[in-house]
Amino acid sequence: MEKLSLRDLSVKNKRVLMRVDFNVPLKDNGDIADDSRILATLPSIHYVLDHGGALILMSHLGRPEGKVNKKYSLAPCKERLENILQTPVLWSPDCIGPVAQKMASNLKPGEILFLENLRFHEGEENPEKDPSFVQSLAKLGDLYVNDAFGTAHRAHSSTALLASFFPGQAAAGFLMEQEIKVLSNLLKHPKKPFYAIIGGAKVSSKVGVIQHLLPHIDALFIGGGMAYTFLKAQGIPIGNSPYEETESAALILQRAAEQNIPCHLPKDLIIADAFKNEAQTKIISIKKGIPKGWQGMGIGPKTVETWSFLLKDASTVFWNGPLGVFEMPKFAEGTFRVATVLARSSATVVVGGGDSVAAVQQMGLGKQFAHLSTGGGASLEFIELGHLPGIDSLSNKPGE
């Protein structure tokens, strides 16, 4: 069912209450480490301002657990946005209450009001504990726009409940719209062959999406920390590597075999005697397994070579999760080399948020991919379920 778009709203002389995802990574000194999420929302922000609307931005940052915590203040995001737009951005020290209400009421067309962290209130993440919270938010605007795909899988006040206060006037922002379109087409109309590369640490968080992808893909590549659970399921020693006590890995391998979907696990690994960049390392063939006292840290050169050859054949690729401990330079090569192969590929490559996007951005390859999703968990849940609370709550287009 197609949802109302920002371009379907008449924003002139209206206060547009827009949920954005400015949950950006911060350095130890409080500076913003990566402003990609702020930049991704600029088209929606410019649209409202250019069409005579007044804009009220709301977001969360971190996990302050319903209490005011200056460590998680959105003030640095407000300042960064001000620098990017080269225009003043008004600031409310609370997202609700008399000050926020007065500032919102006095807002003029072309002006922006930035609200402090939504999660400083318990009612954001736990709407049932404070129903008045979402009611207070709703009073701030005339229209509602959700451009925060990264939080669309959360049934929170600002993402799933607030839309109901704006019947027929709750729309998807341009970023949200693009995410829905790209991820929907990934399963409905992928050019073949379609390959999925799944990495990261936990099998349990990705079982559903892998099972949903299997009927659509032509091959599955498993790397990163979750590979050790798959290797253990095949009876291969994994030393001190992290793994999950689950039957899911064996079940996925069985289903892939039943559907004639090749499942590529690492052929070799770089292993270390400790989880640190300075650890002693060596490369081992997977046939021998990982010895006790050692742990897997990433895919090895033979795996990179094999996967690179296979991936050159791809027309569509979905990649979620790094293929090793890429945060440590010593173990980043596997992830970076595969990312480089994908960046140079003619395939449509969709990177499914989280650490895989961070790795791509770290290499400066972001612009060479068809789509970098702004939602890690959200993109996985959308592919698995086909809908999310933050999308379901938006108004349907007339006639839908």
C-alpha cells in the first residue's frame, strides 16, 4: 500500500513536525564523527523550507533511558545542521513543555526549530507509561513527516504513534520514501544473479532475513563473526571464536541445500591469540579449523580471492555486516577488499546499514554504491517482514 509522500502535502504556512534520525556517532570529545545521517535528510529539510513551511525537527541520540543526560544532547547536531545550511536554527532545550510549545507557536515560514533529545522522556520509548508525551508532541505541528527510516522498526511515540494525530496528513520524507522503494524492489524485481553477503556478529538477529532472502537469491556468502557459528554447525573446530548455541545455522544450511542455493563460507581465516590489534596472528585453512587459544578475526586472502571472482558475476548484491573485525586495521583487509570489488562492480549493490556502511564510508567508497541504507536493524526487518511500525502508521495515498 503506497504511503503519502512529503511532496503530497501542502506545507506552505504550516508547521511541519518532522522525525529525523540524527543518532550520529560521537567522538570522545563530543564532536560528531560522521554526519551522514544529517546529510541524508537535507532533501526533505530543503523541500519544506523552499515551499514556505516552518520546520520542527525531532530526533533521539543514544540511550539516555528516559532521563536527561547532557552526554546525549542533540546540541552538536543542531550546530552541525546550522553550519551545513548556513542559516540560524532555533533550539528548544526540551522537546515538550511550555518553552517548546511557545517556540513552535511563534515559528515563521522558512524557520527551523530543533528539539532536544526525545529519549530524555520515558514516554518516547515506552508510550504506555506516559500517553501524554505523544499528545504534547502532536500539539507542536500542523503536519507530520517521518524521514527517520533508521528508527522505523521501533514502535515509539515519535515514530509509530504520532502519525495518528495527523489523519491524512502524515507523510514519508524523501529518505524514507527512497529506502522503501529500494528495499521493496530488492525482493520484487532484482536483476539476476542476485547474491546476498551477510556478516556481522549474531546469527540470531539475522535468521529471519536470511530465510526470507533464500527464495530470491542465487547464492549466499556468510562472513564475519556469525561465520563461526556456521562452521561449528559443520563440526569444524573454531577455537575461542564467538558463536551462538543455536540450531539456526544448521537449518539455514539445510534450507539452502534444499533450494539449491550455494552457501559460501570462508575457505581460510585470519586468526589471533587475543582480541586486539597488537595480537599475534596467522592465516589458517578452514579444513584444519581454529586451534584452541586462538579466535577468528576475519576472512583470509583465499576467501577474498574466491569471493571476488564469484561476485564479479553478480547483477544485484545485498550486503549487510562486516566480514571481520574491521575496526582494527590488522583485521580490516578482508572487508575492505570485498567492498572494493563491489564498488568497482557493475552490479546494483545495496548496503544494508550499520557497520557495513561504516566500513564503506571509512574507505571513501560510499558514492560508488547504488544505495547505502540508513537503517541497520530497520533494513533487515523490512526485508524480512515487508513492513515496519513507523511506515504502517503513515497515511495512505488517496484511493489506496
